[in-house]
Amino acid sequence: MEVLYGLHPVEEAIRAGSGRLDRISIARERRDAKLERLASLARSAGIRVSAEPRDQLTRLAKTDAHQGVVAYLRERAFLTIEDLLVPSPGNHSRFFLALDGLEDPHNLGALLRTAEGAGVDGILLPERRSAPITATVAKTSAGASEHVRIARVTNLVRALEQMKKANIWVVGLDERGTPDYTDFNFSMDCVLVLGREGAGLHDLVKKTCDHLLRIPMAGQVSSLNVSVAGAVVMYEAMRQRRAASVQPKAAPPAATPGKRKGLGSL
């Protein structure tokens, strides 16, 4: 059974009401208002609460940074890409995030937290060669992993092609791309694709993208950490989408999304 630890992540999991929380253990040695409030919130939600020695919680969490609380989660049921592609209420334009082989759980957790904060409609994760959603990911995401909609896909390229057939523009982030991310119109249906730490996008994924955008760099380093880069672009997308919601929508590019092949295609 998956575990989740830390006051804020566990509280977010309770508030998410996903039904994944089985029970919660709190440190027998710790007595303070925050922990008591969390235990009361859990009981109100019908979740069992028990007291355990702090050392036992440390063994379960595999860290002593659990803040006196560990939650036991039932197995996560991931969505399918078809679930993500269901038309949104109000017919507003959709914005997705796809992660191409991200391996660092801290980067994954940080991106899930940003995605939730920036109003991303869903996230695509490959089944293989990608960091699993562990307690470390959940803790780093500050509980956002329990709120975001995540689909696991067997083949990311095929999933992106399926999105293109649904008239969703596929936009990759690459240090050699053009134009700058601020020059792209994020107010239409699109999916932002982020690559691996250090190596970036796989070649086939890159060729599947309709556009490759870059973040201009004024210093000596050529790129940002992937979680930071993702945050920069996601919040620019949120800014544009908010502005578009109170103004007439800009016309999309002339190309027909269903007929696109992507960059690098012949």
C-alpha cells in the first residue's frame, strides 16, 4: 500500500476526497494543535486514525521528515487519454502537460504542484522510463498529486498524435527551439511537452511536436531545471488564457490540426 507523509500533503489528500485514503497514523509522542486538527478532519471524513510510535512512522515513511503523520493510500487508478479528451464544461480551451521520461521524483512533484496551481486540465505520463508517483513525489507536490488528473500512456508519441487528431496543438520546450515561449498563443487547445533532465525531448517526441519553443537565457547557462522551466511556461499560459477569457479569442494558425505531421516530418 502506498504511503503519504507530512501535515500539508496528508491534509490535501483528505480534502481531495478521492477515496484513496485508507487510514492515518499519527505519532504517539506528538501532541499539538495542528496534528489534532488534522486527526479531527480525518475522522470527520470517515477515515480511521491511530496512534503509533514515532520510530514506526519513520520506518514506514523511510524518512524522519514525516512531521508525525503517515497516511496509507489505496492503489491509484490512473485515467486514460480518452478520459482527458472528454470536452470540458463550458467548452473552454484546454491546456495539458506531457512529461517525456522525467526521472527525478522531486522534479515530478514540483511540476505536479505547478500544474495544479496553473489550472492544467490533465497530465500525460509514460508507463516506462518515468518516475513513479511515490511518497516523495506526493510530499514534494505538497498534496497536489491528489488533485491533478493524470493519465498513464504506453506510448507517448502515439498519445500526442491522438491529441493532434482531437485538434490539440503539441508544443515542446527545447533550448534550440523558436519562437520564444512568450510569442506563442496558449489560449487555444494545446499540450506542453517537457523532456528529461539534461537530455531533453526524445527525437521522436520532438518530431511529433507542432512547435518547439524556447526560454531565452541572458546568462552563461543554456537552460533551466525542467521543473523551473515548466513553471515559467505554465504560468505564461495561464496568464494568456485568463486574458483571452475576457477578450475575443485570437484566430488559431491556418494549419488544420488533424492533418499536421509535426516538426521534422517529411
